[in-house]
Amino acid sequence: MSEIPETPTPASDSATLRAPAARPGGRSARVRADVVAALLAEVTEKGYDGLTVEAVAARSGVHKATLYRRWSGVDGLVADALTASADQPWPLPDTGDLGEDLRRITHEVFAVFTDPELGPTPTALIAAAQRSDTGAAALRAFFAARHEQAAEVAERAVTRGELPAGTDGAEVARAATAPLYYRLFVTGEPLDALTAERAADAAALAARAGLFAAAPALASRTATPRATATRTVTPHTTAPHSTAPHTAAPPTVDPPATNHQTPNEN
């Protein structure tokens, strides 16, 4: 396996969760950016159980009535933080080799989530999202959007002739990152650089073998039942037919700024 690349500056990982940049002159966009930044700070410090609309209002400087009107409550705030993060640009690696591209993606996931300063925020936000239907739906949408974006690395590989035509690029990205998220959020096992590299290499190997063919191509590969074998028998002796058995062949988070301005209606 190739040597793990140097840890990149975690600026745009597939699980990156950050507050949206305020658009110049857009008051609504600035309010949203302030609220999302406050939400990220609060959930990092207090977790889902300690999250309140009043605390987000105080930290963001946005009146709680506005928060209730636009986001309904903490679950809506958590969901919108994920939506805002999914909208952020994500420059993908383009090394000219699928395996290396996937290793850089998985290593970035590893680098962000194990960073003592950056890791707590995406970890806390994902944990909070799993506590409500609204948050869980936003989390699924977030990862689906990231996988669709990451599909580009596989699409380039198809163009280069490195992967078979019809490869589902989103499935390749999902397969590469899923083992990392499984350890992070299911088993709680330690996550290390070697695990990140192995996950990428396994996904690349499977993709080259054609295991991520899009649904129509995959359906055409379905095995047909084997023909029934008939045993030759001697005269006056009937032997039963024998049928051969057929075996069907798983945010860089900018440190959220704390705004101490007096809450005001927006």
C-alpha cells in the first residue's frame, strides 16, 4: 500500500461541517451564518441535551423569537447547520490515480475527526442529528450530497479507463468512507491512519473489479440457474435426477466565533 500522504490542512473534508460564509450585503445570510456558528459552538460545548434556543439566541445576537419562527427549535437548528455545511464548496483531490484520490479523502476524514481542536464539533453535531427525525433526515441528505460530490473522483477514473464504464461513483465514495464512520459512530473503536488507507484501497480494488456497476449493468450480471444434470442409467433401472445446487453468488470546522452582542430582533 502506498505511503499515507502528509496530513492536509483540513479545509474541506467529506464530513466537514462549518458555518456558511455570510454573503456581502445579505442580512438574511448574515443572520443564518451567525446562528449556525452559535449553534455549532453550543452543541460542541454542551451536546444535544444541553442545547437550547435561548443559548443560541444569546450567543448569536439574534432574538429567540426569530429563531423559533425560522427554525422552530433546536432540531431545526441542528438540521440547518448540516444543510449549510453541505452547501460549502469541497475541492476534491485529483492525482490521476483513483487509489491515491480515495486515500486522500479518507485520510482527511481521519485527520478532521481525530484533531483535538477540529474533531469535537462535527462529532457533536452528528451525534445531535441522530437524536431527532428532523436531524437524522438532514444528516442523510448531508452525506448523500457529499457522496455525490465525491463521485467525481471515480468519474475521472472511468474517463481514464481505470474503472469500467457505468461505475457508480457515489457508491465508491461511500464504500471508502463507511468503515471510518462505522468506527467513529457505531463501535467507538480507535481510528488510525492505517485504517483510513485500508478503507480507500479496498474501495479502489472493488471498483476496479466492477463491483460498483450502476444498477442496470449489475442486473445484467445476475447468474442464470445451472442446467439440471441427468444421470445415465442402465436398462430397466430408473435413477433419480440430481440437481446441482445453485449458490447465489459508512466538519474542517472553523472555530465558531462567539458573538456577545445583545440579542435583537432580526
